Amino acid sequence: MLIDTGEEDVEVYMKLLKSGVKPLDYLVLSHTHSDHAGGAVDILKKVGVKHLVMGASLMSDPLYKNVVQIAKDNHTPITWLSKGDVLNLSFGLRIECLGPELKELKSDDELNDNSIVLLMTYGDIDLLFTGDLEKKGEENLLQISKLKTVEILKVPHHGSENAAANKLLERVKPQTAIIQVGPNLYGHPNRAIIDLYENAGVRVYRTDRQGAITVNIQKDYYEVIPFIDINN
Ligand SMILES: [Zn+2]
């Protein structure tokens, strides 16, 4: 399963081809902003996908239209994920969608806060994937009674400043936080967010400085292996 592709010109699909993962069982697009779904067309065409997974969508979005059309052309079924849906994958890997409800969005401004949120569980280890949630999306997530502590948190929205971040941290109490971020003009990740996590004793990894962050999960423990070890 691949959750988000990065931009079109990021060669995730070349890495997938080289790794021999072909076709993908699942490609999940948390939302259709290009830094998350820009590579989906190439992956659908060149790597192949057995199930494309999407959630609440902006149907007028050109990238959304393109992805859905290519999926149709390639006879790739689309699984529409809504809050409460569960995917049971091989080897006991369980993935639950914590939100949002499936709905049609009206403007681009709604995309981030309606990113698909996934709780992945393998044995005793829980990982929370939060897409690009911002304040409103995080507050919606905090309303979910099922939201519990996790070992690993994919920090929402590239570590951007967020007034709800401390509440999310208190609620999910991660041991490890991973910030997926590259060069950007927005100042991601925000220093205050990194400090918030580090002051709470959370080990923070960030892809802009450490490259790919590999998490090797066994049933009762996990290890995090950054591509570049900077002893942060
Ligand atoms: Zn993003």
C-alpha cells in the first residue's frame, strides 16, 4: 500500500518499479493536492494499481478528474473510504479510516481538512496517518472517541503551525513523530511544532533533513531507520 505519491516529478514510481512492487495492491490518495496525488497518474499507468482508494473529494479539481479518468481507462476499481471503514490486509495488518465522512467538497480550501485519516495497526503497534489536516480537521479528529494513543504519528500538514497541535499530541501521545516535508515556501515544518513534540519527549524525524524514514515493524516492537542519521 502506498499512501500518497508526492509531486508528479518525484520519481516514486521509478523506485517502485525498481523495487519490483508491481502492481501496487492499494494506492491511497489522502486528498488531491499535487504534493500528495501528483504522481498518481504515472503510478496508475506505469506501475499499476489493484485498488485506488480515495475519500471526500472536490469533483471539479482537475487532478481529481484526471486521476479518476485514468483509473477508469486502466480498469482500476476505486474504493471510496469513509469514516469507520476498515481494510483488513495480509498478515493481520488492519487499516481503519477515522475520517472524514464521504462527501462532495465545494472548494479547494476544504481539501486539507478533509484528508483521509488512517489508523494502521499491526500487532501492538499503531500508526496514525493524518494527511494535511489543519486546525479544523484536527479538531474534527479529536471528536472521535476511538482516537487513542499511537506509537507513531505522521505529523499533520508537513509540520505546519497549528493551534490544535498540542491537543492532538496530548491525545495520541506518540513516541515517534515523522514530519514528511521537502523544500517549500511556507516555512514547513514550523519550529514551534518541532519544539512542542520534542519538549514532550517525542522523537522527531523529518524527511527534508533525513531523507526517507523507514519504519520496520514487528508485532511488538518497531525500529525507525532514517536514510541520513543526523542524531537529531
Ligand atoms: Zn501537502
